[in-house]
Amino acid sequence: MESSNRTATLDVSEQRLLSAGYIMEETREKTMVKSMTGFGRCEASEGERRIVVEMKSVNHRYLDMAVKMPKKLNFFESAIRNYLKNHIQRGKVDIFLIYEDLTESNLALHYNRSVAEEYWKHLQQMAEDFGISNDVQVSALSRYPEVLVMEEEQIDEKELWQLLEKALKGACEQFVATRVAEGESLKKDLLAKLDEMLVHVDFIEERSPQIVAEYRQKLEGKVQELLKDTQMEESRIATEVVIFADKICVDEETVRLRSHIEHTRSTLLEKESVGRKLDFIAQEMNREANTILSKANDLEISNHAIELKTGIEKVREQIQNIE
């Protein structure tokens, strides 16, 4: 019963996403990661009028909309842009509108009496000036410019907007559905990459203390080899070990890196547009990985730090596709 009540409160676009299987009802409140690549098309017709709306988008840092439509619909451009902004936050979006009106009643013949009177007055004046008869008939006068004009009747803007809005709505629903579907795929891929990165972080944290212990062992071996029977103070060796440990210590970097990875994971579960936020986090992760690599004094840690940087770069590439 609870589930049906929640479904009843969804708007049309969300209901379509649910029925299409692009989102599950129980995860609707948790995540709506969207790709910036999408396509939508819808055709709406009423009587002999027909409007087709097509939308496609690619990656872009901001929202950049290009609307191409017939001149008859130009006065709707601002309304179209405002409508689309409710569905799109980022991306380069191209919108194409096709409008067809096959009705015969949209054209009407108009008689300009004042223009005809002007022609007749001047023709009469010419007849008097030259002493000739005015033999102009109605059929001839009607062919004079602007006397009879075929004009297109005014379109009911409210009625036309209702038809256009219907097409826009359908195209946006399909457009958002494709973005959500691809966004879910991107999210799964990113979560898998984050798990791989944590494996490298775990290794670096586990390996770091071992390096210090190995260094102390090597140091003691060298001292004994050089000094032979002479004893060296334990404090001197401890001091050298502490200096070395401090130089290669990456505890702070791994803690911050782990925090950034978890922050990325939680951000992917947010409902709002998260692309920019994820990009900033990825930059911070890359900075920590660079520091770890620069401090690395061990081949195994270096290899894992390189794999870490490669993983972060892959994450950054994928994030560029997220709205």
C-alpha cells in the first residue's frame, strides 16, 4: 500500500522512468546520476497540425543550448529554453523543431478598400487630365498590387504552445531516460574503479611500516659490517630510522585519499547534478597520489602508486561524462 502511494506522487517523467525500468522505486530517493550524453524525440499532432521535437546532447562544462526551429515558432524560444532548464543542468544540447500545418483555413483573402480607392481616384484623375474614358473594370482593379491580399490568419498562441509543450515533454522524458540509463552504467563503473583504488591504498598502508623495519635491519647490518667489533649506540640508529620514516611517511596522504574515495562514493548517491563536484574531488585524489609517488622509496609502493594514478585518471575521464 505504501509503495502505491509513493508511485502516485511521482510526476509523469519519473513514472515513465520507473515503468521503463531505468530507475527502481526504492532507489529513486537515493540516486539519479545522469550522463551528459542523451537523445530524445517526440511527435505531437492535433488535427492537421504536427510538431516534432528532437534533442541530442554531448559533454560540456556548462549548459549550452542551441534551438533550431521554424520562424513561426520563434516567439516560443524563451519559453522553450526555460522549460528545458528544468530537465537539464549541463551539456551541449541541440534541439530541433519541425512544424507542419496542413489546414486550409489558415489562409484568408483580404480586400483593401482604401488601397482600391486610391487607385480609382488616380485613374479618374488621369482620365480627366488626358480627356479619355476610364475603362477600368472591377476585375482589372482587383489585380492591382495590395488590393486583394492573401494573408495567413493569426495563430492561437495558447493552443499552439499546448501542442508544442506536449512534444517537448515527451522528448524530455525520453532524453532524461537515456541520460539516467547511461548514468547508472557510469556509476557502476566508477564504484568498481573506486574499489580497485582502495585495494592499492590498503597495500600502501600495509607495506609502509615494513619498509621502515627493513631499513632498520639494513642499517644495522651495514653498521656492523663497517664497525665490526665496535658497538654503535642504539639511539643513533633509532634517530636515523626516525628521520627515514618521516621522509617516506604517507599516512596523511593515504588517510586523505581514502576519505576522498569514500566522498566520491557518497556523492554518486546524491540526487543533484554532481559532475563538477566529482571533478574537484578527483583533482584532490590525484594530488595525494602524486605525493605518495614522490615519497615512495620502495618499488612495490611505487608500482601501486602508479596504478593508483592510472585508476584516478580513468575516474576523471568517466566523471567528464556525468552531468
